[in-house]
Amino acid sequence: MAYAKLSGALLVRKGAPVQEAVSVPRAAPEPPVREGDGLLARHLKSLNLPTFLAQYQRLAHQYAAEGLDPSGYLLRLAEAELIERERQLIERRIKHARFPAAKSLDTFDFEAVPSLDKNRVFELARCEYIARQENVIAIGKLGIGKTHIAIGLGMAACQKGLSVGFTTATSLIHELLEARDEQHLVRLQRRLAGYKLLIIDELAYVPLSTAGAELLFDVISQRYERGSTIITTNLPLEEWSKVFGSEQLTSAVRDRLTHHVHILDMQGENYRFHHRTPPPATHHGNGAGRQKQAE
Ligand code: ADP
Ligand code: MG
């Protein structure tokens, strides 16, 4: 009701100069300091609303004189505005990251990977390593949960409002080669260098072409001490030359990535294989169970 009256008054005078619309008689005494004023002032500054900030108290006083109380209302409005903006930013970050699946650290069964320190992973989820431009390399066999952990850390970074990009090594190299051929490599490199966190999933035992290996090296070196990179791989670091080819390039890549690095050594069994749902027992064995298992 109070808001209808307030906004109505402002709407009627939409064309009028702000000064005139909100003018208060000069004789009006100073408004009392109210609980929540400090918080409201901080929100208005965060929202970049200097006129609100400059005028809301005098306006509140004027409207209070009429028996209305817009200040409490404005506080709630400003809080709602901030929460909504933050939610939208997180949503945008998650959408732009292009995660291949929705995974969270909360659904990760750490008991299945005893070599992985849960506390260390949750410490990483606080994203302080990103502020320090440190890297993470998750090493382990297929199906151990490397991608799950990488997405979980990526989601945690999005929740903090940080820009995140997710890609696989194969598609990244494909994209880089394509961009080079289509003359927009620099633009792509700039985008890749700009992420606070870039996740390169599945650096696997597939030898790269010389051009592909060099382009991947460029990405890693352009991000060196500027942003964090998470790499997941089934290859121990000593075997990376199988992917990058020349020893010289391999050590250049390794040096840059491991200068400030957290190694997540993931040992155990293939999770999906060991935790699959057994097919329902059927008397006739019509194949439905087998199909479910294969999914
Ligand atoms: P990797 O990348 O190491 O090959 P993924 O992360 O793709 O393995 O894991 C395969 C599937 O198994 C995914 O659906 C993942 O969510 C699930 N998974 C793997 N490990 C775990 C775990 N410890 N707890 C819960 N789910 C897991
Ligand atoms: Mg994977």
C-alpha cells in the first residue's frame, strides 16, 4: 500500500526534474538515524544508485510525515535486487562454462577413492588457488571420477562468480586448429586466456599433431600466472611426451603447469563399473535388464 502511493506519486510526475519531484520543504528537521540505514547505504552503493543514496533519507522523512514508511521497504528491495543479480551472475557463469553434465562435489563418494583427500578437494572448492593462479592436475584411470571432480570444482568457481571454461583436450585442439585456419586464432586465444579457470578434460594417450601440441602449449603459456587451469588425465606426468611429442615441448608445458600445482592422485576402481545397478531379476530374461546395464 505504501509502495503504491510512493510509486504513484513518482509516476504522476515522471517528466518532472528529479529535484522537483522529490523536493522537501527546507524547514524539515534532520531525519533520525534508523536501524538498517548503514546496510541500505552499502547496498545502494553496490547497486550504483547514487541518487537513491543521496535522497532516500529525506524522502523517507517526507513520506513518514505522511504516515508511510518506505525505508524498510527500500532495504528489502535493495537486498532482493542484490540477491537476484548474484543468482543471475552464477547462472550465466554456469551456462557459459558449458559443463558436459551437472556434477557437484556433494555427490562425490570420496570413500571410493581413498588416495583423494576430501578435505583438500573442499579446500580447493573455496577457490583460493584461483586467486593465486595455481593449477590442478587430476591423474587417474578411466571412470575414477576425474571429470566429476573437475566439474565440481568448476561449479564451485561459478558459485563465487568467477568465469570458467570447460573443454576437452581433443575439442580444444580442434577448435584452435579451426580458428587458425579461419583467421580468428587470436580472438579465441584471448578468450581462453581470459577465463579465471579453464578446465581441460581428458588429456589422454593420443599423440597430438605438432601444430596441435604447439597450439595447446600456447594456451597453457598464455595462462601461466594469469589464470588457473585444471587438467584431467590418465597419464602420469612422466609420460606426457607420448602426447606432446618432443621432449622439449613436453617439459615446457610441464614447467608452466607444475610451477604452482595441486596434484590430485586418484587411485581406485572404475566407479561406474563397481556401482552399477544390477539388472532386475526376471524369469523370462527379455533383455530389458541387459539394456539398462549397458546405459
Ligand atoms: P573419469 O573422468 O575419471 O573417466 P568420470 O568423472 O567421468 O570419470 O566418472 C564416470 C561416472 O561415474 C560419472 O557419472 C561420475 O559422476 C561417476 N563417478 C565416478 N566416481 C565417482 C565417485 N567417487 N562418486 C560418485 N560418482 C562417481
Ligand atoms: Mg573423464
